Amino acid sequence: MTSTVKDAIRRGRKTVEDVVEAGLNTVDAVVVKGRQTVESAVSLGRRTVEHTLLHGRSTMKAAILHGREDIRIEHVPVPEAAAGELVVRVGAALTCGTDLKVFRRGYHARMIVPPALFGHELAGTVVEAGEGVTGFATGERVVALNSAPCGECYFCARGQENLCDDLLFNNGAYAEFIRIPARIAAKNTLHVPDHVPLEHAALTEPLACAVHGFEDSHPRAGDTVAVIGGGPLGLMILHVAALAGYEVIAIVRHDGQADAARQLGAAHVVQATSIRKAIRETRRLTPNDRGVDIAIEAVGAPEAWEEAVELVRKGGTVNFFGGCAVGTHVNLDTNRIHYSDITLRATFHHTPAICRKALELIAGGRFQAAAFITGHAHLYELNRVFEKLMKRSSEIKTAIVP
Ligand SMILES: [Zn+2]
Ligand SMILES: [Zn+2]
């Protein structure tokens, strides 16, 4: 009996001791955990405050593409620059034919999958440079391109960086701030000279495509160049060719495009009611109706691709510059291509070297940058701007100012 009581007391004491010990452990753990939570909250708070001070606020307005003809201006966190990255306050973002296509189709196989930040032609001011960035500092004016090649694949090694297997694209220009990925910050972000307005510098990307398309057609002194299409890129290509001293024939549809083509240096403007007439009229502008030396298609339609082949002389060069919708096929006269010894090319995108050339052209003063920016609008008006562009107005590019 006595021993049973003693045992019970001993057991009881042990249980109490166990409970107390477990309790103490729990309290310790809670205190440690609590301290950690407080510390991490403080550090997070400090970082948020620092970030807010740096940018002036923690959220920004940005255009988010949700699908077909559905852009919404939303409040999203201001991006932060991780190692190697930049955050740029957008000074001007330009509308572009590619963005219009994306707006109309709701996606772009290679460049953008919704919901996503939108817009890719921009210039602005660096507000944050991530760890390890040496080329740029806060306050510097830059143009950040929409892509950068890997530098390591077969195509990059051959200097065809526009065809890089791992081309990195960046979108988000229609916003107050944009994050520039490390690779683009390192390879395809350029300082904007003081005398160049940011909205002119933002033309670097499309102009690089235009310069690439023109140079890739391998023009020779004295060549006559026909450019089909009076959109922003057609006009840019013809301006580049005219500035380089070539005789340019612009083939356009609308009166506004004809006026712009003349202003940008086209020697002749063909504004025919049908493709057959445009071919005849263009050929008539060359000796013995022989055809032009180079024809550059900048529409992105199969009829225009076929037209381009009919415009060139024997031994001439055709550049299918305008990308058509997926699955498009064309009918070409094989006899004409073979027996007239016609060179067919199709230039896509740009390379870092050509982007530098394009910015030099803009900064050089002869390039009429202002002629390409025919309107200004606030970020909130973006939907309206694209709807207007879909109606094929005389607007070339609109500068979106956030
Ligand atoms: Zn573009
Ligand atoms: Zn590559």
C-alpha cells in the first residue's frame, strides 16, 4: 500500500516535471520564433520603406494585356532590381505595329503570353541599379532594347544574334517603371546622348529592325529601292535608304502615308488602286521598265510578298521584311525566280551591333525622328490609342507618357 502511494507520488512528480520542461521548451521556441518574426518583419519593413523612398512609392500604374483587345491599367508593385538588373522610370513608350498585332490577336507566340505587362519600345531614366551593375548609375538616361541574345549558341557564334536559340524578350514599357533583365542590361541597353529626347531614343528598336532589313538587302551604289508599305517600318526603311543616298520608290495606300513618304525622302510615290497597277507604275519608273534593283516588303501580307517578286529586275533582290500570320503561304512564279536569278531574303529582328548603329543614326541629326511620332497620350488612353491605330488612321507612332 505504502509503496503504491510512493510510486504514485513519484510518477506524479515526474509527469509534472515533464510538463513543466515541455512547457518551458515551448515558451523558449515561441520566444525565438517570435523574435525571428519581429526581426524579419522589421527588415522587410525597412526594405519596403527604402524601396518606397527610392522610387517615391511602392506601386505603379502599368498596362496589363489580358487577351484580345483587352488592356487594363492596373496598380502593380514597382519592380525591384535584382543582381545585374536595372529599374528604369519610363520617359516615353512608343506604340508599334507588333503591339497592335498582339492587341488584335491577344498573344504573340515568341514575345508575350497574357496576362502580361505590355509594350517594348521605350527610353527612360535609371532609378535603381542592381548589385554588380557597373555600366549604369541612377539618374542616367538609357534606351533598353526589347531583347538580348545569349551569346553562346550556334547562331550567336556566327554573328546571327537575331536568330539566337534563346533570345530573351522583355515587355512592360507601357508603365511608370520597367525592370530590365540582367542580360538586356548587360548587352542591349545604351546611354542616350544629352541632346536626344527620350521619345526619339525610344525609336532605336524599330529603327534597328529597319536598318537591319535594309543592310541585309545588300544595296549597291546607284540602286533603286522600292518599299512596299507605308506603316511605321516601311517609312523607316525608306527613310534609311534615302538618307544613304538611294533612289526610293514608296508604294503606299493612303494619302497620309504618301505625304509622309515624300517628307522622308522618297523620290517617287506610287499610290495605285490595285497591285497589278502598282507593279506597272513602279516598273515604269525604271529604265525600259526593267524593274527595281531591290524590293522590300514591309506589309506582312501574302499579296505584298508576291508583288515584291514582280517588282525587281533580273538579278534583283527581294526582302520579305514583313512577317505574316502563322500558317500563311504564298504563290511564287518559280520560272521568274530561277531564270531571272532573283535573290530572296527575309530579315527578322535586330542584333546588338545594329541597335547601336540605329541610336547613332537618331543622335546624328539627319534622321527625322520627330516625323515618326505623330501623337502623345497618357497611359490611361492606351486602349483608345490602339483602337484608333486599328482603324488605320494617319498616325505613325504615338508616344505613351506615363
Ligand atoms: Zn516594335
Ligand atoms: Zn544565342
